[in-house]
Amino acid sequence: MTGDTSAPADSAPREGTARPPQAVLVVTGMSGAGRSTVGNALEDLGWYVVDNLPPQMLVPLIDVAEHAGEALPRIAVVVDVRGGALFSELRESVHKLKAGTQIKVLFLDATDAALVRRFEQVRRPHPLQGGGGILDGITAERTRTAEIREQADFVIDTSELNIHQLTNQITDLFSEADTPGVRVTLTSFGYKYGLPTDADIVADARFLPNPYWVPELRPGTGLDSDVSGYVLAQEGARPFIDAYAGALEPVLAGYRRENKRHATIAIGCTGGRHRSVAMVEELARQLREQPGVSVSVKHRDLGRE
């Protein structure tokens, strides 16, 4: 990899100062070198990704983004030879934008042998091969992309990289310091309404006494302090949550290493109203203390009768 290795950053403007230039990353390079993988990785990092944008649309897109303000702080634009004659104008468009925009160019490359192997594996023609072979298309594309490669701020050779390794490089280059490694959704649910279909991990809170059978607690939910206090005071409740949070720590660390950026963890009880709600809220509190984890909470069946 060559070029500037500092990631584009978008820091919030201080009071009384102008908003920093729009952060834009142009992703281009050889067909088969991993543009789709990079686009997906950037999207997971919070970038707004636009695929196969004609270079002439860069300026209008950035104008829209600047009017959107913080809603679109970082934009990644995938531009490639599928644009045909329009691709030749990419270098000029980037040059025009350099003055007022925090724009960087990432070029993805690979050896001819690696690219031929990848096209043969998916059994698809190279977009520029015409009536020739895959290697003819690769040669034509190298000629067409030579100038923008020279202009690139980052060049990554993906010949020996798998999807996970390439994603890791993109994360290292373009994630902000406060970007969470894993976004966790904690969901409470009632078993009588069925398991959450999107859950990655499921735990069962039905080993605890049910507040439903305590008359003064029955109308409440696990969000109420008296119900929550009752659930968490039961034998085994605290040890379970503490152990579960500890067990999830290496799991979520492994998710980060394997580039799994989202996880849904569900805890169920009979009706999804008392025990599971209280346990999810306490687990969320503990997981938020773990580094690299962002937590949101959903109580799927709380509104059911």
C-alpha cells in the first residue's frame, strides 16, 4: 500500500468557525480488485456510499451533501470503467474539487494473475474485454486507469488479501476514533410469541420467579423500578447477568476481528413484559461499559396484552 495513510476525518466545527470541508472518498481501481467489499466496509463505518457515480455528478453530489450538513458528513463514491467514456473525466473532476473539499482517492489494484483468477471463479467477462479474453480487458483497463492511479492518495494491492483482510485495512484507514467496533441490539421478547427471527444469540430468563404472579407487580413492566428491583434481587439473576456480560466480551471482540459489525442478542421470558425486559436493561448497562461496543435496546413484546 502506498500514499498518504491518514484517514479522512470530519471533526465538528467549534462555535464561531466555519464548517470543515466535506469529506469525500473516491473509490476506484481495477475491476475485480475489491470495490464492492470496500463499499460495504465503508457503509458499515457510517459512510454514505454511492456506487457507479458518473464523475460529472461529483460536484452536484457534494453540493447536496454540504446543504445536508451533519446528515452526510462523509461520502464515499465508487467510480469505475463501467461509466465508459465518462470515466476519463474523473481526474479532472477530482482536481477541481481539491480546492474546497476534503477529497481523497483510493485506488484498488491487483496482479493480472489474481484478477484473471477472480473473473474465472465467478464466470463473468471483464467489462472491457469485448470480443477478446479476460487479460485483454485487464490490459485495456490498466491503460484507462493509469492517470487516476498516479493521482491516488491510497493504493491498496489486494492480490493476496481475502475479504476479511481487505475490510480490516479499510477499517484501519477510514474509521473514526469513536466508531464502535460492533453495534449490538438487545431485544427482550416473549416465548409465547415466538423467537426473534433475527437473533444471533438467545438467552432464557424463565429460570427466575415471574413477577406476573405478584399482584402488585403484575400491571408493571421491567422498565419500572419496583419490577426491575424484584427481578434482579432473585437468586441467580445478578450472577447470570454478570457472567453473561463477561462471556459476551470475547464473543464481541471476535465479531470485530471477523468484521461482523452488527449483532442481535435476545433475552426471553414467558410474555416479554417483566423478566426479560429487566434483564435486557441491566445487560445493556454492562455492555455499554465494554470498549468498542455500541448498544441499542428494543422490547419487542412490551406492548402486547
